[in-house]
Amino acid sequence: MLDGRDAETVKTWLKEQKTADFSTVQSISMDMSGSFIKAMRDSFENAKDIICFDRFHVSQLFNKALDKVRRVEHMELTSVSEKNPLVKSRWDWLINSDRTDNRTGKRKNFLSITKMHLKTARAWKIKETASTLWDFAYKEWHVDLEINLVSEQLLCFIWVV
């Protein structure tokens, strides 16, 4: 454990590792701390090719973005209509469909909401697509999915704005 989370602390630690040969490092798995990213970029020429973010933190980012879209849309819908399909649905949006039984009554009702023309439904589909990134074994598949994911994000951003 290091005594800090800033870039200088990490860079200093890397320099102090006299017996380590970092020239053969193929991958660095880390959280998304800006200071850690900076330290790796400053310390490794090929940092953009070897930095990997862990599944938990990537998933957390998508869930936070989805929840933000849901909250804004929920407020918009509440102000214009008494019927708001997003009422009491917060936790349903955050559960990955492949990790739950989608045949049950409440989940079945939720899935019908995902088919509505809602910004939240679009953001949820992006989150669900992103959750499949971990299933790929070949880089080329990741690239194709990432291109599709980025284009989906752009469409969602354009639609939200």
C-alpha cells in the first residue's frame, strides 16, 4: 500500500523498484483514478495500450450515468404527466438482465418499460451492451463492440441534449 493517491507517489514508487524490469509489462489493471492514469502515462510510453480498467469501476460509471439520465427524465415526466413509467423503477435499471430472472412479474413489467421511447431506456441499453465487453476473448471483437458502443453513446448524448 502506498501513502497517497497522487501521481507523484505512484511514479516515485515505480522508480524505487530497483529489481523490477517494467519493460516487459503487457497489462496494467487499475481503477480509474486520474492520478493513477497520469502516473502510468508518465511512466510507460505505451500506457494507452496496456492500461486496463477493472470491471467493477467501468460498470459503476455506466450505472451512475444511467441513474443520472433516469433522474432527469423522471423529473421531466413528473412535471408534464401524472402517469410516469419511471416511478419506483430505479433499482430495476441498475440490474443487469443477464444476471436475473426476467420472467417474473415485476421484471417482466420493467422490461416492457425498456421498450418505451425513453432516454432512460436508451441509456439502459447502452449499459447492457457495455456489460458484454467482458465476454470477448479477442481484441478485434472488442474494437467492433467499442465502436458500436461509442456510436450508441453519441446518439444517446445527442438525444438527451
